[in-house]
Amino acid sequence: MSGIQEAVRERYAAKALQMASPGVTGRLGLACNLSTADLTTRRDDWKAIDAAALIGRDETGGSVTSTYRASPDTRAELARLVAAEQGCCGTADWSLQDEGDELRVTVRASSGACCEDDACGATYSAAELASVGIDPTASLGCGNPALLADLRPGERVLDLGSGAGLDVLLSAKRVAPDGHAYGVDMTDEMLAVARGNQTKAAVTNATFLKGTIEQIPLPDASVDVVISNCVINLAADKRAVLREAHRVLAPGGRFAVADMVALAELPAEVKRSLDQWAGCVAGTISIGEYAEALRDVGFSDVDVEITRETRLEGVDGAIASAYIRARKEATS
């Protein structure tokens, strides 16, 4: 496994463990841009302050409030921890209230996107989410590719980097009753979360497969549509991913993904950073490079639509979320 793959695998495995665990240090809590080691340290810090000063915890309606006995040491430690959480990737909204004898830490669910907060923003309706019983924080992406793909009943669809399974399950609903949705993910932790979500949603026409998007574990011409949500930019060899997408598509099949693209060249030190790779930044390529790569592996009708542009604080260059469409030529 390459260093880039390992950095990505580590981050999303940690995110999956957060999704699977309730409470302040779980579903509503620690940010997805922590490495496994840093996540463990952060969890231990919270456990220590809980053991020393926690009075009680109330969790209602997507919000967790923890009440602590006030002391100078507790006040300083909570301020440090809350400030650290506020500075991380936007999985939740943290606040600290000082009420004299008691200190209250409140965590409110927010965006679950692992891309930069102001770059992403998946657009799922309340009805869509209710149909599969999944919280919007289950999406780590930058769009809604299942909607973009204009899926129809009876089609076979593949999600590259399926994560917690939201796009797979929504796709399965759209292609039912005779269609099927597949998800490919390389982390056992995310596959476990996705299969758990599938069970809760009672969706039977979906299958989650372990594998990498550079070597998709499906035969040639086995699907009608390939989707993905802010994942292809994480791959070091994007042409390998696109070749595989082209291979598994049936003739006339559609490619419809949400992804991040570079609008202005990123500095070399950013592109070398494994943390920035895992954070949906360093792996971005330009619109021209993306379109050229798609055509080089055999796609036609390539179209790139910018949906949201952002500049990164302290970094020269600009990136944007985009919808990218293409088609595999039909054979005669």
C-alpha cells in the first residue's frame, strides 16, 4: 500500500470508528482529519477530564451537553480541548459555557464532510435521508452523485469509495426493484458501518465489496453507471481509477461523480503533504487534466460543472467541488 493510500485508509478508518461509537467522542465528536494516533490521544484526554470532573451528560436531538464541576484546571483543560475540536474538520459544532460552579460543553451535529468545510456541501433532501434512515453526517462527500446520475429502475450502479453507504443505499432505492447498487471501499471499518446502515435501512438490492478503486473487484461491463463522492481526488493514480471505471461500465454506460478539482495550482509543499491528500486537497487536479484523463481512457461527452469554489486559508491556489460527467461509447 502506498503512503497516500495508507494516509487515506487511516483517516477514514478513524472516521468509521467515530460513526460507530455514540456520544461526545463518537458520532457527534472528534474530527475526521485526525490520524489514528492523534484520535486515540484525543479520546484519552476526554476520558481523563470525564473521570476527574464530569457531573452528567444529556444527549437529545443531535446535541450532547456534558456538565463538569468547575475548577481552574478543569476550566483550562476544557478550553484547550474545545478549541482543538473547533479547529478541526467540520464534523460538529463545539461550544463551552462557563456558569460559575459548572462548565457545560455542548456538541451539535453539523456537516460530516471530510473535505474542507467551505468546499463541500452535499445536497440531500430530508425525504431522501428519511428513506434510508441515515443522518446527513454519514456523507463525507461534496455533492449528491446518485441524483446527478439520473438513475433509473433496473440499472446496475457502482459507487467508488462508498464509505458509510449513503449513496449506495439511495442508489439502490432508485434502481429498485430489479436494479442493484454496489459499493467498493478499502477499509473494514467503513464496510462494517455501511453494512450496518444497510441492515437498518432494510435495503436488499445492495452489495458492499472490499477493494480499492484502482482495482475494482467486479468483472468487465458489469454496471451501467459509476458514481463517486469526493473520492477519486484521493487516489494517487487517477488514470488507473478512470481506466477501471471505464472497464466495469457496459457499453453506453454513464460516469457521474462529485469530486474536487484545482482551479489554481497548489504549492508543491501542499501537494506533498499526506495529511492534505487525506483531506481532499493535495490530490486535486485541474479541470483540463481531469477531462484529458477521462478521454485518454476512452470516455466521451466529458462535462465538468463547478458547483462551489473555495480558497484555502494560508495556502496559495484554489479548489472547487464539481460535478463530472462522461459516457462510455456504445458498441454497434
